[in-house]
Amino acid sequence: MFKVLIERRGILFSITTKSRAYFFFACTNFLGIRVAPTTDPYPGIVEVCDYDISRIVQNWSKLANIKLREKSKIPKYPVVG
């Protein structure tokens, strides 16, 4: 999926794959590329920051290292055979 966010202070392009999201920043605070894990089905980095490019850049270290819940492969109850 490809998304574009345009603000007065800059532009953010994001490309999302199954496992990673690639962010291309061109704004007053930062010029460059960042990579983060995909957060599906949870809200994404852009949505969490209320579509504010400056907030995304400022909080990147917290946002890019999100530990997502993994589905447990072990059944909750033992299987009696």
C-alpha cells in the first residue's frame, strides 16, 4: 500500500508490505528514510501521531520499536487424548 501525507512543513511517503513499512521523509525536521515493522491490524504510526509529520519524527524511536502481540502457538488448555 502506498500513502502520501502532505503538510505545510513537509511530505511523507509510506510504502507498506506484509512485514515492513518504509517511510520517506522530506520535512523541516528530517530528510531521509526510516523502516518500521507493519502494525496491522493495529493503528499505524501515522494514525497514532494524528497525521502530524513532526510528531512522527520526534517520537520515531518509540514508534518504530513497538512490540506487537504474537499469536500463541501453545493451546491455552492441554489437549486430552
